[in-house]
Amino acid sequence: MLDELDLLIRGAVIGISALTFTLLWWKPSSRRKSYSIGALAMTLAGHMAETQGISGAWSPQARAMASLVGNTMPIAMTWFILSVFLDRHQRQNDLVRALIALSIFVWILCLSPAAFTPVHIALNVTLELGLLYLIIVTDPCDLVARRRSFRTVFVTLILTFSVSKLLLDGFLGAEGRPVWFDTAYASVILGFVIVFAHWSLRPGRDIWAEEDPRPMNKPIAVEGADTHVLGLIQRAMEDQIWRREGLTIGAMADELQLPEHRLRSAINRDLGYRNFSAFVNGYRIEAAKAALTAPENAEKTILEIAYDVGFASLGPFNKAFRAMTGTSPRDYRRSALDDRSIPA
């Protein structure tokens, strides 16, 4: 009876995760992000075979092959979290690059004799804590209501569970685990797979759509647009509220005397932004581009211009400027000055 239950649980994990990937890939709106889900589904399949429970249904040879696939879990999990729960411009920073590099290094260790040593476990825990930190610090800027209400809780639970499993594996060892341990582990994974499938397959494009900003100075064509809030936003941006260093959506909602959720909805649904930082930085970078090329600012440093438009330091300004223009502020200024030096 327990053998059959073990097989049923593992088959359900593999089947539901594969079906979720297939259905998301089939829809154009979610296809781009579905590839990371497909990679995770594949590693889960290998992991379910490798960590077989009471049934022992897979042969040693099959488990060895499954291990090669299951060991890509650090890379697949990192790709999944970065792709599904963050937008493109949020993935363009040093922390994300460091986490990707760390996931590859942890995967290499999985294939080496150093697998599951204290060093390997410590690096794996560091990777998962880094992913959790990234999700938490980017949460306040997320304007996609369905994603924001789900992602931090879901990622926290799944990474906490994964860290706990790693530590228990290191403490108990293969021989110290009770016979039902791996089956219980598969049962929890099944719970996560079902919850994610329910969330990701519900109708609605907001969690998958790419950012499609609409200019403030043109009529809003969105059905049911909150014109009152949009008017308040437009006046606030014309008054250059975006120049305030460390501006948050909560502070802006207080300034406009609006509920935060109503402001989030207007910026996301009516203006097409998925992230508050992207919305504010759009104004800041446009102002910075004008300032960098203005003759009266020839003696101003780039740092001074960054402060003027609301950035707290040079690093975030350079990253935001490059993300939106494809070049650095210094190169942008140099190119503009070179163009002006050429006679008409």
C-alpha cells in the first residue's frame, strides 16, 4: 500500500509539473517564461526518480541517469524564480549575475566528489537565501497584484523547505533517514506543484505580460481606467515628485491621499507599468538625458546630475541609465557632444 502511494505521489509531481509547462507554453502570452518552468519540471522528474522513497521502483542504472538531470536543480530553480517572479529590468544587476554564477558553481559541485559536503551545503544555502533576499527587496516595487500577493509567500516557503531539507540531509546522512522520509519529502513537493499550477493557470494575463508603458500625455484607452487617479499622478509627475530620493509607492500614495492599492492598480493597469521603480526611473532618466546634453551643465559631474534627478548614488543611476538607453551616462554625454561638434 505504501509502495503504491509513493509511486502515485512521484508520478503526480512529474505529471502535474509537465502538464503545467505544456499549458503555459501553448499560450503565447506565457511562452517566454514557460521555458524556465519546463526546465524545473524536467529536474523535478529526475529528482523524483533519484530520491525514490519506499517503493524503490527505479533501478540503480535509472537512478544514476536521473541523478544527472536532478542535479541541475540549483540552476533550474534560480532560472525559475528570476524568470517568473521578476521582470526583465530587475534581472539586470550585479546580485542577479552573482546568483546565476553561484547556481552554476553549486551545480558543478553536485557532479563532483565534493557533493553534499559541508561546503556544498553551505553554498547551496547561500544561493537560496540570496534568491529569497532578492524577492523580498523587490517586492515593494511590484505592481502586478496577483504576482505580488503570491510570490513572496510561495518563494519563502519553498526555499525554507529546501534549506531545511539540505540541513537534514547533512545532519542525518543517507543511513540516518527513516524509511518514509523521502516519500514525505515528495508529498511536500507535490503540494508546491499543485499550488503553483493553480496560481499560474488561472485566467488573466497580468502575471505573464511584458511591460507595455503608455505615455501620460495621451488619452488612456484602457476600459475602466481610473481617470481621477491618473489625473493626480500626472500632476504629481509634472510637479516632479520623482526627484525625491528614495521615493516609494507608499510615500507617493500618502502624498496623493490615495489608498496604495488604488495607485498600484492605476500605474499597472492603466499606464502599463509592472514595476514602480521602472515608472519613476523613466522620468528620471529622461531628465538626466536632457541634463547631460545641456550646455549649462557642462561643468556638472554625472554624480551631481544623478543626485538632481533623484538617485541616491552613482551605481543605481548608471545601471538604470544603461538599462533604458543601452549606454552609460558618460558615453551618452560624450556622443551628444561629438555630434554637436560636427558642422551641419
